[in-house]
Amino acid sequence: SNQLMAGKRGLIMGLANDKSIAWGIARTLSDAGAELAFSYQGDALKRRVDPLAAQLGSEIVLPCDVSDEASIDALFDGLKQHWDSLDFIVHAIGFSDKKELRGRYVDTSRANFAMSMDISVYSFTAVVQRAEKMMTNGGAALTMTYYGAERVMPHYNVMGVAKAALEASVRYMAEDLGKDGIRVNAISAGPIKTLAASGIGDFRYIMKWNEYNSPLRRNVTIDDVGNSALYLLSDLGAGTTGEVLHVDAGYHVVGMKAVDAPDI
Ligand code: NAD
């Protein structure tokens, strides 16, 4: 394997299980020589995250609920007990009430709009704010987005609005932190069957549609996302910031149903 991440230390946020996009990214980065720390949302997930972290030789596994400022501060205080500097951070976190990931966007409630924006958008800014202070040799931050930010996708609703704001926050933070050698990017992944995705209505249909209509005629895997994350987080990506990189088998360039696409 390559050693593109040798000597680099990073925090992975958003690992829930071995289907998580965070897992694909963590595995690739670890293979490339990165030293990793993990955060998990709550006690229910600790049981799953501990053994996965151990598989990659990581002993730093800390709780963090990103809806709570004190919990984010505690995470970074905990991290500082182990490391005095940080090279990268991966934010693979999103949340919305699944009752609003079907039906009409226009019916979104104020409470779920605010919660979706808080957990899926502001949390990335909140963690980059803390990470910046530890990135004394420059660094890289990465978050996860989806094409529903750019175009209307079935059932994505308030998450599409949140991802649009997340992508804008990537651009603003890229400008804020670029002078200090800190890069901020996002990967726009095609649909992948994960815990979070199972909350989206008709997700199987969306997967089939992407498989039949993307230029590569397949869906992407968490390893595809991991490999692209390696580019953005390693020195290979040294010239790239503020970018939303599509890892979607090319789906975002397509203008209509493929002529050879079977009926679903
Ligand atoms: P996942 O369910 O494996 O991961 C989502 C993670 O968010 C979980 O680990 C969960 O614990 C965490 N999370 C939610 N609320 C939190 C909170 N308050 N505090 C801390 N952590 C919290 O699903 P995934 O698909 O791997 O999702 C990762 C990211 O990728 C999300 O931002 C998602 O929107 C994005 N994404 C997913 C797809 C897809 O099709 N799966 C496509 C594009 C983008």
C-alpha cells in the first residue's frame, strides 16, 4: 500500500458501523499510514465503534454529540490529552427526522429545519473551529455532501437545503483558513446503503436509478469515497480547497435517462 498519510494524524467523526462512509475513509487513510482517532455519537454506538477502531490500531475513541457545544469541547480536550497537533478531520455526520425525508419539502417543520441545519451544517463549522487551533502545521478538513444540494432529488427535502448550506460553508471556510495552509473540501457521494440512507424514502429505487443512469453504470462504494478522500486529505490534494468533488460514478453530468436503462 501507499504511505501518502505517513506521519499524519486525524480525527474521524461519524462512524456508526462497517457500512458507514466514515469506515471506508478510515480504512483507506489507515492503509496509507495515517494515525486515527474516532468520535462516536452515544453509548449505543460505542460498542460498534470500539472494535472497528481497534482493527485500525486506534486507541483514541471519544464520545461527541455534535448538537452540544460542551460535548464538542470535551472531544477536543480529550484529543489534546493524546495529541498536540492535528493534520486532518473527517466530518461524516448528518441528521434529519426521517418523517420529513418523504412527502413534500414545503411541509418541513421549523423545528426539524433548525435541527437538520444544526447537526448537518453547523456542526462542521463548529468542529473546524476547534480543529483549526490544533492544525499548527496546516491541515485539511473534509465533509460529506450529496447531489440533492444542487438538484431536486426525490424525498431528500430538507437535507438538500442543508447540504446546499454545507457546501457554501465549505467555500467560506476555505477562504478563512487558506492563509494558514488549512484546506476545506467536500465529497459529493452517490447513494450508498448506510444507516443514515435507510431513513430516506424509496432509497432502493434511487440506488437502481443511479446504477442504470450514471456514466459508469454502477453505484459507488465506501472504498471509492475513501480513495477520493485520500486524495483530498493527503498532499496529492495540496492545490485543492473549497471544492465539492463528485464521487458518484459521474451521475451529476447526466441530463436525461440513459437510452439503455431498463425500467425499474
Ligand atoms: P451513517 O449512518 O453510517 O453515518 C451517519 C453518522 O452521523 C452516524 O455515525 C451518526 O452517529 C452520526 N450523527 C448523527 N447525528 C449526530 C450527532 N448529533 N452527533 C454526532 N454524530 C451524529 O451514514 P452515512 O451514509 O455514512 O453518512 C455519513 C455522511 O455522508 C452524512 O453526512 C450523509 O449525509 C453523507 N452522505 C451519504 C450518502 C449515502 O447515500 N449514504 C450520500 C452522500 C452523502
